[in-house]
Amino acid sequence: MNCIPSPITERKVQANEENHTGKENVPQTVSRESSINLTPNSTIEKKILSEVNSNKIDTLQLPQSKIRRNSTHIEKTRKRQLPDDSIDSVASKTVKKSKLNHWKNLDSSEVNDPFMVAEYTDSIFSHLYEKEVLMLPTHNYLMDTESPYHLKSSMRALLIDWLIEVHEKFQCLPETLFLAINLLDRFLSQNVVKLNKLQLLCITCLFIACKFEEVKLPKLAKFAYITDGAATVEDIKKAEVFTLTSLSYNISLPNPLNFIRRISKADNYDIETRNMAKFIMEYSICCNKFIHLKPSYLAAMSMYIAKQIKDESSQWDETFIHYSGGIDLESDPAFKHFVNELIGDIAVPETNLDSLRLKFKKPKHGMVYFKVFDWCKQKTLKH
């Protein structure tokens, strides 16, 4: 297996490594005046993460001071990060659904199929709608320049592009990639990370996601090897413990593909539409503008755009509203706004995601990129 060079190194992003010779490749946190780091600025935390490869540390623990957050800032960003419909509670969703009297109950046709567990479907998705809100980043740390954890969008784009390339090389499941990106965004939304530690964080998130999603995952040595010397096996082990502790071991993300499949039921499981929706959804997850939106919301956006590409006369009727979790285009102007933003970004990308585009140009993914890009380009020119 050939190693994949660091995207940061290729673009000559200097992390001032000369001043850190001898220090370990484990997430460290320092004050904002310093470069990017992973833990708060205290003597204890510096000692914990500045001696990664030494034998002085047996375990990597997260200090209590690490958990402190600027509650005022997070509350402020929480209020502006999601559209009103996106932060509705499950109870409000129930009220919204009760108004839909004309949707088709497509689950009833699967009552005799034990694999579809039709009698539990509504309960399962009610739980997923509630769970996904808890698994979001605290705020969009890329777009919020006032955030103490602000990171340039171009830097995250380099990481995500490299992560997609590694994910493809390891031949992992799509769910693994989505979980890895979610872990990365959640961690970065509440931690300051040094530039030369970002690749370590990235490969660690993929390693955690593989352990959670894959039946047979690559050996840990391969994760270290593919970083081209940026991280060792011991670095990844210690960074894994630190990352999981920081995220309180909450890694059971309601996978976006579950919501795509749910909405696709209302579309009679059209293969072409669903394949286009998968590309659009993966693009939206990788795009810096939408990291604060719920997976179900991104899935609805993706299916709506895919349906428009397939047939612009198609309607988002009561059945689609029900199976999308209650997302109504007429009562949710924010939905239309995000859809237009996503269409515009696909047509004229603001971030470099070459690996993602190349991935969906391949025959095994139906080469859906060309059709989606052409339609978005034409749609943008009309406006």
C-alpha cells in the first residue's frame, strides 16, 4: 500500500515543526495566541500531551478544565446555526405530522416482511430524529469567525479531501466516512488544534469510525503508514483515547443514509434518484456551509434536488413531507435557501474537494457527478 502524503504538507502549510522537535504527535492545547492545539492551556495538560512517545505517561486522561466551555458563545451560535424547523423537538414534529391527512402509509405494505420491522418503524425514526440533534457540532466553527475554535474552511477542505482518498483506499463503508467526518467536526467545534496535529486527528477519527462501523477493518499499522510519517501507532492510540474522552464516548451517529433510504421509499426506491441524492448528500456533509445541519435535513435537501434533476415537475407532496420527518417546503423558507446554496456550491465550488468529485465520476457510483453538475450549472446560470 502506498502512503498518501499529508494534504497540509503538500500545500506547504508550515506548522513550525522546528520549534517542536522531540515533542510527541498527540493533540495538545494551548492558548489561542499559540498555533492550533487540542487541549486547554495548563501545566498539567501540557505535560500530558507533550510527552506522547515517552514512557512517563501510561494513560491519556482529559483534565476537568478541558470540559469548560464558553456557554454564552455556544448558546449564541446555537440560536443562529439551525433553521427553526431543524431545532424543533420531537413533540413539535408530531404536531406537524398530525396535520398531514393525505400521506400514503407505505409501511403498511411491509408488515409481513420481518426485516422491515414495520410495526417499529415510526418509533425507530422518532428516536433517530431526537438523537441526531445531540450528535451535532456545537456550532459552525468554520463560518463563525468570532468563535474561539474558528478554523479556515480551506484547511478543513484539505483534511476532508485527504480523508475521502484514504477512505476509498481502505474500501470502507459510506457510513464509516460520515461518522469520521462527524467526529472530526464535533471535536474541532470545541477544541483548538495545532496545525501539525490536524492530520493525526483526522486519521484517528477514521480509525474510531472503522472500529465502530466495519466488520473487518484495516490494521492499525496501516493507518499510521498511510500518514507518511505524520503519526505513529502509539500516537493514534493515545489520540484515540483523548478524542473519545473529549466527545464523552458518544459516537452512535444516526447515519444520513438511513434518512435517504426512508425518503426514497416515497419515491418508490428509484435507483437513479437515490444515487444522485447520495452524491449530493456526501457533498453537503463535506461542504463547510452545512456542518451545523442535521443529517435528516441534509438528506431531505439531497433527495429534493435529486428529484428535481430527474423530473423538475415532480412535487414534494404530503407523503414526502411525512417520510422526510415533517420538512415542508412551503412552511420552511430556510430549506429553500439552503437548497439554493447547495446547488450554487456544486456548480461553482468554494472549497476544493477533488477526491469527492473523482469518486463519483467512477462507473461504480453511476458517474452521477456529471449529471448533477450539469443540472446545477444550468440552474445557476438561469438565476
